Amino acid sequence: MEHDLVLEGKVVRPTGIEEMQVGVSDGKIQELRKQGVRGARRITAGRCLIFPGFVDIHVHLREPGWEHKEDFRTGTEAAVHGGVTAVVDMPNNPRPANTAGVLREKSALAKAKALVEVRFFGGVDGQKLDDIEGVKDMVVGYKIYLSSSTGSSPFPREVLSKAFGQILRTDLPVSLHCEDQSVIDRMSRLLAGVDRQDVHCDLRPPEAEEVAVKRVIEVLRDTKGLKANVCHASTGAALDLVSRAAKDGARISCEATLHHLYFNRKAMLESALLKTNPPLRSEDDRKALLQGVDDGRVSFLVTDHAPHTEEEKRTLGLSGVPGLDDFAHVVSWLIRSQGVDPVTVAKVASFNPAQYAGIKDRGEVAIGKSADFAILDLHSPEKVMRDDVRSKCGWSPYEGREFPGRARWTIAKGVALLEDYEMIS
């Protein structure tokens, strides 16, 4: 049998890195062999590593409502640039994605414009819990914001248990922004008038995250069977809380963002553009998160891609940074500079997130799966330059920094969208 495409090289699989050939036809992986796979076209990866396409379960593509920042076309172009072939979009748009009407609109826009797979989280309105079950067939899970963040309001503390019960009935997971609003409010009063470039890190202190994570674990114990994920864990203490709860039987996981792994709070003294929720933390916290990726306590690697224009960042002080363009950059840094096993990367960046989001045809190089690949050259250093950014926001938090590698090919459903380091327009 002759396939449409054959990939040949070092394939990163759950059991290790294997030299093999991958036969692709009709957008699916059809054959895996050591040799002898025939095809109309062949990509020889050479020194590169062939990963399953990366799956980012935490992005904000901003459409509809904030298209001046990002839309489904530009956001997925940035994803392709970074080796990401599937994303899950968050619900905090000007019109929150917590009703069937809004989700239908978002789905239609994504279908018309996106270059890669786009799925959605449904927002949970604390005043309208009956909407939860009404959108279950349109989403991969639900998102709850326990504190105010860009485009969101704090979730009513007293209805969290009821919301968990409603979500449990859908058999879908819930992801949570874990910062306690009462702690943030208290610190805002204490630090009123303080003008330091890194004061944001103290306005939303580690205590805010840890109090919120404890509350989630407490409510989760009374909602047996619900699968929950702590978004963008930023402290070693939060990671420990999640790990202990999971060992005690709770179905709880956590994710780490690229920027919390790469930067510490001192970086905010160099650039106010690095303001995020939760904020950048201490060097000890950053190292704890890296250790958590390495030892498996961090389940998902995400960007929390939050594109604001540079003008909005500087004049309005909005929180959030873009990240999709630089997914492969940071992965190369994790492997080459931090010693993370490529197999671990494949788990936290592909397999685990695909499983969590129920994207069953993605996440691993296996027969029958979608032919999605991120082929990384870990020995092709690249400095991040503004002119190379594909996100509509037009800037990167990593600008001027050199990474040891980058994506050479990004392939989605058997079609090369990035080839020899260049986007296919």
C-alpha cells in the first residue's frame, strides 16, 4: 500500500523514542513499522524528534468580541508556529460562552477560520446553574473563575458545591482559576497607593492560590467522581496540595504554564508586560513547578495564551501574555536546558491533555489516530523576534531570548502547515 505521506525518524511514544516510519493516508495514521512503509511523499526528520501534535487545553482566542486582539485564524496560525495542533478555548469573552447560542456562534467561527482543531470550555454562571447541562454536548468541560480575571467575575463562594454537583451529572471535567477573591481584596486595601512594577505579585499573593485550591479540594471530597483541574498552578505549595489530594483519591490534576516555568517575579522588574493572573512567583516556586513537570505531578503543559495588544498592556495594565507562538521554543528549552525527558513532554503536552479534553483521536502516535505531528529540531537555535510572531497581538513575552530549538514541521490531519520552519500560507 502506498500512503499519502510517510514520516521517518525518531518518534516519541509513551514507552520511549523509537526509530520508525509512519504511514499517513486520509488524514489518519495507518501504518507504523521499522522500515518498508511506502508513500507518495516522504519527510525524513533526521535529527528532529517527531512528537504527537501538541494539545493546549488553556487558550483565549478572543473571538467573538475582542477580534482586535486575536481571532480564530490568527490564533491558530500562532498555534501552528508553535507545533500545537489542537486547542481548547476559554469562555471569558465579552459575551461569556455559557449558553448554547454563544457556543454555536463560536463553533461556527472556528470551523470557518481555524487551521487546527478547536474545542471549547463552557463558562459557569453562578446565577444560572441550569445552563450547565444544556451545553454539555458542545463543550469538553467547564471553567469556573474563583476570582476576578480578564472578562470574568468571582464565582459565588456559596454555590460552588451545587455547581460541582451539576457538572458531575454531565460526566465532563471542570477546570478552575484558583485565586481567592477575599485575599486579593485584603491585599488591595493593604497595598493601596504602592507603586512598584512588581506590586501585582503581592496583590495576588501565593496565599490567594493556596486558599482557593484548599476550597476546591474540600468541595471535591463531597462530589465524588468529578474530575477537576487546577489551572495555571504557580506555587510549589499549590502543587503539593493537588498531589496530596490526588494520592488520597481525589480526581484532581493541575497544569503549568510556559511563563510560570520560564520566568520568576524578578522578570517583572524588567518588563511590566509580564503581568499575569496568577502572577509570576519566586524562583523557588518556579523550580518546584519544573520539578513537578519532571516527576509527573504536573499533568498538563499549557500557554494560557492571553493576547492583549501591547498598548492595552501598557496603558490599561491588563493581565495575560500570549504563548502559542512559543510552545515549541519552550519545549526545546525544557528538554535541552532543563533535562526533561521528551517522553514526559509528550505526556504533558499531548497525551494527557487530549485525554482530559476527551479528544480521543489525538495525543499519541498510534494507528487510527489523527495524523497530527509536531516535529521539533532541538538543535536549531532561534531568537524570538517580533516580526516572526503570528498572533494578531504582535508581541511575545520571550522577545529577544534565544531558545535551543523550534518546530520544523507542524502537520495537522496529514497536511503540513509549517514546513522547514516556514508557515505554509
